[in-house]
Amino acid sequence: MIRGNQKYNNLPKDVINSITKMATIIRTTEENLFLPKDDILREISIKLGSLQRAMDVFNQYYPDRKVNLSTYIIQRKKTEALKAIETLTNQMLIDRKIYDITQMYRSNFNQSLKNNSHMIEAFDMEKVAENINNIYDNLYNLNNEEIIKTHICRTKILVENRDWNVGLRMIFSMREYVSFGDDKNMEKLIAYDMLLQEHEWMENYIKNMKDYNIAVAFEHTVNCNKELDTNRENRIMEFLLYYKENKKFNMGELTYYCVDRSCFRDVMNMFLLPTNLCEYRTILSKTKLSLRMIMKSDAQILTYMQEFKSMIDDDLERDVFSYLAEKEDANLDGSIKKIHQYLCRKYQSLSENHIEEAMKNLLLKGFISLCI
């Protein structure tokens, strides 16, 4: 199943060997299910070299720690016996079928069911192998992208170091999803998010280009629609992994689904902030587009800004957010120095480091994000 299969070439040899052993245990159990439990264990022991080795391998892969190899065999036999007698009405046939599979009389079988009624289907080793293969593929990809540096030796994986700047940049570029009401339909959320991003790009493109090229804008729109079709599954998976049940803001007509970044506070000091303000977007960027689409006035957009500002406890963070939000429509330009120059009149002894710290906190709280 695994050994010799090119799909699993990236797996270390000892991982392939141990998965193959587990597959042998499961297959041997299924092929000999009508034999007494001890006979099945003997067959497994012969194929793996020792019973202890078989039990160790089983415990390594079977997800339920309460189920050991012996219990697995007993419960598999009981599960198959129940299936076999499901449609039978003749009591003698029922007794015979129960005994053939479990080597128990019906009274003992019923008592055993009372003691442990947990039914167990044959363990799917194909899924296990695919999951483990995906884990190693992801580790190799993280290595190749220089997000982390791992040393993979046999089944031991040592993370030697990680580039937090690359990893955090990826997390901070995951911007909020916006919906009207509390709509968790992922297809709608993702399609609407693509629409908002397309409008956002068009606005920035028009502001930045002196000679507006309609052909370039049209090509970008076509590519956005292609991306939606080709990356739909990836974006749904991203939403399930990072957004769903994480951080949610209910604000009037709009609901925001955000990545909860608070767990990265301890490593935030390792992150290098982009200095160009064009690389930032506030949580209000998509809000403005959404409200304009439903013909809301600038006064109503301002109400949203005030509500978000009221959620920020720290005075400096609130002023930094206000600066970014107010300048966003006019196309953010320049560097963090500009915020410092603007706010140093209000705050005594204000340094650029204070501004950077405030922006990092706003990133952690989800009020600002980075452009991809």
C-alpha cells in the first residue's frame, strides 16, 4: 500500500516502515476476524516479529488511547457480529453467527456489549498515510519557503529556527472577511471578499496611475475571477483553519470575521514592520466599499470609524488607527515617520519606536492588516 508507492517518496524510511507495520496489523485482523482473539494476536506477532512490537506500533497510530490492540480486536469482532445478525430472525442462526465471529455465547455477548458498547470499524490506514504524508509535505514546504528550518531525521523532527518575519507576515496579511448580517456561508463570504478586493484594487490603481489604462484594469478583473474559481477550495480551507470561530465583530449591518492574532504577542518583537504605509490596510477599507455599495452616506461611514475607535483602549493606538483610517481614502503614502511627525505635537517624548509598538498592537488586535 505504501512501500513502493511514489506518492509517499517524501516520507522517511522508518515512517514508511512503521505505517506499513500498522497496515499489516489492521489487514491481518480483518483477514482473520472469525478466528479467536489469541489466534489473531499470534498471526500478528508472527508477521511483526513480536507481540510487544505490534502493540507498540498500534499504540503509536491508533487515535483512541483507551483502545489497545486486544480491545480493538474484541470490539471489531463484536461490531461485525452485530452487522451479521442485524437482519436475522432465527434465534439458532443468531446464536451460531455470534459464536462463529466472537467465540461467545449470546448471554456473554450481551453482557460484553453492556460492558463496552463502543463499536469500531476497520481502521482506515490509507487516510492515516495520506495525513502523515501531508504533514511532511507541509514541513518540507515551510523549509523551502524559509519560514522555518527543520532537521528531519527518521521520525524525529527538530525545528532548528524559524523566520518569524515571514510567518507573521503571512498571518498579518490575512485580512477580515465582511458579510451583511451574520452570514457564515463560506461561498458567499469568499465571493464577496474577492469583489471587495477587486474594487479596492481599482480605487488604488486609479489614484496611483496618471494615465489610466482600461485594458490593464480589465485584465486584472478577469484574473481575479479566474483566481476565485481556481482557489475557491484553498480559500475555504483557509477560512476554516484561521477565521471560523476565531474573532468576530458585529457592527450594525456588517459582521467581520478576523484571524485571532493575540497568540503571537510573545514573538512580535521579532517582526519587522513594513515602513511604507501603502502596505497597510485598516479594517475600515472594505467597510467603506461595502457601505458605498448599499448607498450609505459618508456620515454613516464615519459612525463605523468612531465605533472601531471606541474599541481601542490605548490613546496612542487609537490616534495611530485614526491617522491610517483617515488617510486611507487619500491613498496612504510615506513611512511611519509621517505618523510620528503628525502625532509628536500631541504627545511629549514620542519616538518612532512608540509608533511602531502601537502599530504592532493594532496588527495583533486585527484593526490593521498588511497587503499581500
